[in-house]
Amino acid sequence: MSSKAKRFWTPGPVIVGAGPSGLAAAACLKERGVPSLIIEKESCLASLWKLKIYDHLQLHLPKQFCQLPYVPFPREYPAYPSGQQFITYMEAYANHFEIEPLLGQEVQWAKYDAAMGHWRVKTHEYEFMCRWLIVATGENEVPVLPKIPGISEFRGRLLHTSTYKNGVEFRASKVLVVGCGNSGMEISFDLCKNGAQVSLVVRDKVHILPKKILGRSSFAISVWLLKWFPVDVVDRFLLFCSRLVLGDTKQIGIQRPKMGPLQWKNSVGKTPVLDDGAFAKIKSGEIKVVPGIQKFTAKGAEFVNRTVKEFDSIILATGYRSNVSSWLKEASLFNQKNNNNPQDSYPKNWKGKNGVYSVGFARQGLLGISMDAHKVADDIASQWNSETRHLWLDS
């Protein structure tokens, strides 16, 4: 292999990322007769799911809202498939559409060549030139590690949820979970079931909703109600049901935002927690709610209310972020000021200038991925039919 990267012209789009977003985009393009090339930095497809999820993870929404375009989940799958079942589904999906990503190719940079009218996408080994570029690396690319004073002084075990697998190894130990989103709540519940003494940091206001209302998915009910009623009416219904099922969250130290859960999601981008058992443990005192952290200490943490507690382990359930702007040299679609996400919010998040697109950045979960993939494929296919270039360069 020479030091100079091999250069190739790809007649269809180059898709960066071989997770659900990249697979959905490639499948939608193929259904429209447009070839594509997926490049992926890891050695496997769906790397976030294969390498960074915890053992007991289940999809938060019913499977009909999580399937990728054209291929439903197997009938025998439960209403809420496990993480491993979703991985199996994605592998079968790639086989069904004969999608073969080019693995182990991390993008160093991608920039638009205005003189030539195409994109240049550089990995350590190759340089690809293409008319269209689809960013499908997703919102959850890089773990977020908070900058809390004293974090380097803690002598116990410190890890991010991306490396957490199960609660068995934390049995009988004191564990602090930092972050009360869906992952933080689910991991706290798993730790509690496995005999750990769990404290959960609840720093900000958060909406907690029952996963099911009268035996039906609260999300599915919301989707149905939104066809007939405005968002504020549906929000009031969800909060009423939540109070009936869960009770008043304020009494156990969890404040709700003034804005309703759906409005909050649309405005701030924060997903309400869909409770699957953790809240009952909080009410019983088995999971203890603690306020924000003032600083870490060698043996634990000091909180904003000046209390100090000792812990054996600290788990950061602080989420992920995108890193697109570190390699995409183009400012019309993504920027750092918006946390490396598209500048325009849903539903205008999927298209930039000069043939750059995004799939999976709508903050609408797996359902949003499918919507993005169809839009992007439709737009590219309309151009493909009129200006297809069949040229292969190798220099």
C-alpha cells in the first residue's frame, strides 16, 4: 500500500456510518435504483449497538415505531425487542438488501470541491469522490463526559454507560448514577435488582411517563391523539395519566418542567423518561434521589446541598453527542454551536447545500431515521434520474 491514498469515484452517494441510519438510507436508495457506498470506522455494522449497549436494554418504543424501511420485525419478536434482537434484525436487514459496508475506514475529512462539483471523502486508506454525501453517524457517536470538579480525584470505579454491561458485578456496592434520562433510570433499576445500593443524581427537571397506559404504549396513544388534538391537549392528557399511574414525582424530589412532555421534546430536544420499573424503586427508597454534584471527592461526592456521601462506583449516564463537525468541512448543515447537530431542526434537518444530507439527526429516534431516509432517497433519486454520472476513477 503506497502512502498516497487510493482515489475512487463513486457513481452514487457515499454514506458515512453503518448503523440504523446508514442501512436505512442505503435500502431506500436501492429501492429507487440508486447505488451507494457505506463507509464505517468500526469493524462491524451497528457498532454502537454491538459494542456499547447494556445487556438488558430494550427498545423504548413498540417495535412498529422502530422498524427500518420496507422490512418489519419478525412476528415472533416481543412488543419491545431487546437490544440483541435489534442487532439480529439489522444484520438480517443488511443481508436482505445486500448491503456490504466498507469497514474499518474512519473519515478524516470530507469537503466539497466547488471547482469539480463533487465531494471528497478522505479516510486513512482511500479518498472517495461523489456527487452526494449522506451523514449517517447519528446523534450518539461520542460519549459525553461531564467536567465536574474533582472527577480525576475519585479513587473508586468510574465508567460511562457505554461500557456498562449489567449490575451483577456491582452487587452490595454503593453506586452513584449521574443522569436521570432513560439510560440512567434503566441502569439504576438494573443495579437495584442486582443488590447494589443505588443513588441517582437528578439535577434538572425531567418528565417521567408510564411506559404503558391501560395496557397500551403511552407513545402509541400520543401518536394517535396527535392526529385529532393539538400538542398542549395531548400533553395535559399524558400528565393526567402519569399522575394517576405514578403519582406526584415532586414528592420524591423530581421536578417536572413547566412545559408539557411533547412540547418539551420538540423545543428542547429532551426525551421524556418512559418508566419501566425504576420509579417504584425510587418511591420505596431502594433507589435514592440526590441533587446535583458540587464536586467529586476521593471517596465519593459532595452535592449542591452540601451533603457528602461515599461511593464505590460512579456511572455516568450522561449520554452521547455527535462529532460530525470535526471532520465535515461544510457549515450549511452541521455546526459546533448546535452540539454538532444540524443547524435546522426537524423537519428541515435532512438537507444541506451542494448535495450533503443527514439521516438520523431529527431527534425522533428510530422512527425519525426512516422518515429521513425516505426524504433523502427521494431527493437524490430525482437528481440521479436526470444527471447520473457513470465514471470510475482510480489514481
